Amino acid sequence: MLAYTALRLVDQGRLSLDKPLLTYYSYPRLLGQPRADRITARMVLGHTSGLPNWAQHPLAAGWKTSALPLKYAPDSCWNYSGEGYVFLQKTLEHITGKSFEALARQEVFGPLQMPNSSFGWQPRFAAHAAIGHDKAGKPTEIRRFAEPNGSFSLLTTAADYNQFLQALLRGQGLQPATARLLTTPANAANRGGQPVTPADAAIAWACGVGLTTTSRGPALWHWGDNGDFKGFFLAFPDTKESLLFFTNSANGLQLTDDLHGLVIGPGEYQPMQWLDAEK
């Protein structure tokens, strides 16, 4: 959703995908970091910023002020980075003068009619919030995020999120050329320092979503991983079909191949093979 919000601001002329982000906002955690002045929104959205996934866990004390060293040279390879998305989030907040929660309500939740979604905890969620489970099946505590984190803290429902997926498939709220950035490969998913796997050829990255080929046609895809909560989606631009599931289990992604088989038939599913290699 942060990627969609950024693309909305591109259409409004408030953000360029190829202008270095530090020219918009002097992110304190990157001050003095060599090569950080090369990072653009396009690199962040395609996970080629060179930043690590997390320098520290985003709930750790001191995370918001810790130094943020680059792991790779910008635009040199694919490396999933929650830190990159936080950098982009802080840039969008600076550009608009709004918190990311307010910006998400304005650009995503309101227009797409997602009444049960938020990047921060709301008391009304208490009656329906799912409890997570670790790998041993032990219940975990509900985390009540006080501050929005565009790559970590989304609270939503399957119905709301499917509204979002269907909007992506229609290109709703975006100029046609901008909407095509969601279905057009921006870079290969060539992971830094890791050997090439057979699944790599079937995976590419667009501006904020993964792309893959299937027997049902090309698809957008992504996974979610907050430890004791896992999720996954496939969305097919040609047929406007979407497959989405959320689980409250650290083992939840084990469902993916079975659900994939039910929807698009049996066979090896490349994104899960690719994700297994990523781990």
C-alpha cells in the first residue's frame, strides 16, 4: 500500500521515481552514509536500494534513531528491504506534511472503501483481532502498533485487502502509464551474494509487487511475514482474479502450494521455491 500511495503522489507531481530521496528529505539515519544519496523511490519500490531488510527489529528500542548502513551498492541487486520502505514513508510524510496513517486514509483506505484497515492500532479492533501463534502453535500477544510503519504494521481484513488487490488489477486511482508500472518488470530478482536458482527466471519485480508466470497467465504476487502472522496473494491482470489468504500462524505459508493447486492447478509453484531460496 505504501507503493500505491507513492505512485498516487507521482501522478500528482509531488514525487519523482528517479530523483534521489535525500533531495526531498534528509533522513537522519542515512546522514554520512556513502552512496545513500543515489537511492531513489524506484529503487526502494523494486528492492534495489541496497539497504538491509532491518538494521534492527523495527520494534527494538532505539531502532528509529540507529544508523542505517547500506548492505549493497544502490541499484546493484535485489534485496528485500523494510528499511527502504520506511525511508520512503518518511519522505512521503515530509513531502505532504501528513502522518502515513493520514496519508493512507486519504489515498487508499477512503477511495478504495477499506473501512477495517489501519497502520496503527484502534480500540475498535480489540473485539475482532486475531491472536498469532508461533511455530510450536503457542499463542502470542496481540501487538498494538502505536506508530504507523508502512512495511510492518498494517492491520486489515481479507475483504478489505481484496478491495485493494482488485483496485490494482483495474489500475484504479492511477494514470494508465503509472498503473502499468505495477505489471511491468522493473528489475530482475537477482539476489545479492546468493546463487542463481531455477526459480529466478520466473520471478521479476515491478514497482512494489512481485511478478511471476503461471499456467493461468502472468500474476502479481507478494507475501507477508510478521513472524506469528503470514500472508500471501496472487492477482491475475488478464482475468482480474485474485487469491489472498492471511494466517495467524508462523507456519502459515505452508498453505500456499495447496491453495495454489486448488486455484490454478497442480505443479511447482515458482514464488514459493524462490522464497525458500531467499531464506
